[in-house]
Amino acid sequence: MDAVIMTMTTDHPVPVRHERKVPFLPNIVVPPEFAEREREIRHCEDALGEFVVPKQTAIDLLAEVWSSNVHGSVSLEGSPITLGAVRHITRETFVGRVDRQPDWPSQEVPNHLRAYASIDPGRSVWTLQEMQRLHRLLMEGAPPQEREEVRPGEFRTGTEPSQVVSKTDPKEVLFYTAPGTSVPEELESLLDWVRTRSEALSPIIAAPVLFHEFESIHPFEDGNWRVGRLLFQIYLQTHGFPNARLCRVEQEVLRDSEKYYDLLAGTDHEYAKARETGGTETYRGLLDHFTKALLESYRGAVKEWGAADISKELLETARTLVAEARRHPEGFTLGEASRWVPGSSQSTISKHLNGLVKRGVLEAHGRTKARWFVYPDPLQGFLEKFPRSESPGPDGQRSPTPPDSDG
């Protein structure tokens, strides 16, 4: 079913055939300009981690960012849903109203949101079973006829590859994927590389390579692009870039959709040429596109979230309390907070904590001596509907529970 019709501007012969890579041991030479991009992306990552944004503002910003990413992803697959509709469903979902949507285009939105929210830096997803789980999650609620064709969570079978064909001429095949019979072996080879060798590369290099190879294999009948873009996010967020979730990554990656698909096919073409000549698999065009897009999305996020940052308005003691609160997602008491700022009285610390609560930076629970505080997760309403025991959240946290009181 994933014989997706695309418009592509090619500078290589077509059709391009998927290159079997078992074992997957790419020899990638990273051009020097990528090092500078990575430095700036890491600088932006650190800056995003320092911003102090009140909870409601963070909810609003996150809803806008994720709406943009979800709409970019599903519209590329032919979904007719508008950005306004995606934004509405996203906001409803974030506050816990995530009942079944009336149609498949609408149901795809909470599916994607739940998948984004399930990313947990402490959990390994690089197994065949996890690939199947993610596919089921994204394709949940598909109409019966489509579900029968999609087969959520089931790999392709048979000896024939999937086809990507031209939008202008559906008879023109542009790309042949891996045959169904080789999917488990080839996908396991790729995942073994992720688990054991990918960390030799920068994450901003390894994530696009992972994405490309997953799409080249095309393990499912449909939904491969959706899963692949999710894996790109998962890799970044679990390899040192957790604040990628605050960025409009999909919007930037998909800004030039023709170039996006052309690069995917062209990379296999270059890989085949390298094998014939004994050269190096450069992935250069693909990596150039993805790293530029990632950098632009991070730059945009710094501007967007930085405009909402109130840290400069806070006194040094309050900033210290916020920084420590982030490191104690389970919550903390006044007594614990007092130990974070030696030399300040509990009365002074209490005033700062209450001020942060009023500004929406912290939440307070309980009363008097049993009172405790927590740095709130903007996804709390959503994750109460879908507990993190089933779908761990972006920071791997659980819903807050009262810490032991120590006065």
C-alpha cells in the first residue's frame, strides 16, 4: 500500500533500487562544516534547557510546536486535515480530552501526540518489537478497510518491494524498497548498528542515517514515513538533544518536500556507486539537508521560547530554586528547598516558592507542614489520561507523588 505517489526532481537515474545492507556498517565521512552546525545546535539545546517558562505559556507553545510538526507529517501523507483543526485537537488532547476522534484524519493527531509524549530517554526502543509497537500506536483507529491493508504492527511479507512512483506519471517507478521477505533481517541489522555502533557518530549525523535506512527498507505496508520521522525525533531526544521536542523539526525538514524525497532515493543511488567503486558512502546531500533543517528549527525554538523566558526577571535565589526543582521532578518540601540555598531562612525560601507558584512556574500541593512543590510538566493533563507506565513522557517522569515531609 505504501506505493506512495510523490513529485521528485531527480539528478540521478530512476528507478533507484534499495541497497541491501546486512550487516549495516556504513563508512561515513563527515564534512567539516557539520561540526560547526553541531556546536550551534548544542548551544541552542543548552539555552532551551535554561529558559524558565510558566506552565500555561509552555502548554500554549508546545501545542503550537507539536501542531506544526503533526500537520507537516500527516499532510505530506495526503491527509486533508487543516492546521487549524490539528491545533484544536492538540489543545484538547493536552488538557486530557482525548476521546476517539470522529474520523481517521482527526484520529491521526492524538496518535502522533501520544507517540511524541511516549519518548523516554531512559528506555531503549531499538528492537523489532518496538518498531511494531510504534507502528500500531500511529495507525490506531484506522478505518476497517484501511486497517486491513495497513496491518498495524505487522511487517511486510512477500517477495516484492514497495514502490514510490511519480506524481505526474504514476507508471514511472522512482524507487524500489526492500522486498518484504528481507524486512526482519535488514531492519534488525540497522537496529543492531543503532544499538552498538551509531554512537561513534554525532547524533545529528546518526539520526538522519537511521531515518534514511529505515525508509529505504520500508518495513510496513503503510505509515513508514510517519514511523521514520518519529524515530528521528526519538534518536535525537535519547542521545543528548531532549529539547528537540521544543522545535519545529518536521516543518523545517519537510519545507522542500520534492528535495526531501529526492534525497532519500538519491542516497541509495550514491551508496550503490560507492560499493561499485570501493568509495565512501557520503550521505552528504541527505546530511546537509537534515542538519541545516535541524539547525534552523533550533534557532527558531530559541527565539520562540526565549521570548517567553522569565528567568531574567527572577532573583538569584528564585533561579536556584527553579534549577533544583527541575532536578527533583518527584517534588520537594520547603525543608528540602531550604537546604538548596544555604544562609537563607525558611521564611525567605517560602516567600520565593510562593512567588514562583503565583507566576505559574511551580505548583504547590497540600497544606501547612504537608505542603510540597513540583516543577510542572506541561503535558500533565494528557499523561494523566495515558499514564506514563504505558507511555513514558518526554522527560521520563511519572505523575508527581508527595515526597516525604521533613518540615
